[in-house]
Amino acid sequence: MNLLIVLTSQAEIPSTKAQTGWYLPELAHPFYTLKDKIKLTISSPQGGQAPLDPTSIKLFHDDEEAQAFLKDHQDVWMRTLPLREIVGRVHDFDAIFYIGGHGPMFDLPSNKHSLALLQSFAAEKKPIAAVCHGPAALLNATAPSGIPLLSGAEVTGFADEEEEATGMVEAMPFSLQQRLELVSGGGYLRSSRAWDEKVVVSCAAGTGSVLITGQNPRSARGVALEILKALKVA
């Protein structure tokens, strides 16, 4: 089994010039959950070093697993494969997983290679997963029939209330919660309290692909566990 993990290549918030990227625990926790069970292939739009959001390092300085990952596994994100080299190789992978952080809000929704991959994964009925801001990558994706991949699906992602707490609302190009609600046709779900774990398992529109989404950093491990279930890996 081989899981394709996609990280952002966006290193800066355009309006503020603040550093951004992917979010540390959203890769660290799934990494330790998955690494001994399936092969992990790490990619990003540009390839090479995928930018790690420095804020996530500070906020999770007491998270032993995240800090161990930061110390011991830098090679995971330092040499990512560019997405353009992955397109056409969907048969090499069994599922795809988008990691969050604020970076994906800017480079993944319209990345042509990512969108092509998603359509191919859907065509082959392979699981599609994303966590926190990672579901932004799914917003413009379509099934082979041309309908939105999220149409009629239940889905989650970083909630407006959580975005407000980060102070990043004005810096974001759109509200992820509102856009997921719109594209899915009212299928957005969230936890009863901000920051609580929420993992939603649904089906990508008209494809048979299992769709797995997590709301926030606390949901990352749960998404990884659902990926293993979808792949029938004990």
C-alpha cells in the first residue's frame, strides 16, 4: 500500500508577507500512525522543501510527537516530489491525503496537477482525504463526469470560529467553512465545540471514492485511522 501525501508549497501569506506553510501536527500525528503500516510518498506543487509553518512549531512545542517528528524526520518534507511528476502515476498509489496549514488555501485550490490527480483518484475509486485547511484542495475538483467532487457529500474543514480565533480571517482568500458548505450543497459538518476532533467519512460525488475529512489539527490522527480502515489495513 502506498499513500500519496500532499503538502503546500506556499511559504508566505500574500497580504501580510507572514510566513506560512503546512501545519506540524497535521503531518506528524498521521506519520506515526501510518508509517509502519503503509508506504508514504510525500509531494507538493513545486517539489523540494515544502515550507513548514513556524507558528505550528511554537504552538505545539509541548507536543512530544510533533517535536520528535520535527527533530528526527526532516527528510520527509525536505525532498518532496513535484506534483507534475505524479500526474499519470495514480496506479502507483492507493489513496491521497492533503495536509492542512494556511498555505493550502492559496496554492492548492487551483493547482492543475492537483486537480488532475483528484479526478484520476476519483475515477479509480481510491480514497481521498484531507485535514483542517487541506480540504481547500477539493473545492474545485471534479469527478470524471464533470460534477464537483464534493457535490452532495458530507465534509468538514477548519471552521469559521476557529479561523477567527487564529486572527487570520482577513488574511485568508475565502472562508473555508462557507465554501465547503456551498460546494457540497449544505453538507458541511463541524464539531459541537471549536477545536474538538471531528472526522467525517462520506463519498465523493458519483465516484464510489471514500471521502475522509478532518476539521482541525486535533482531527489529523483520526483521519489517518480512517484511511487505514478504507484501505483495509489492520
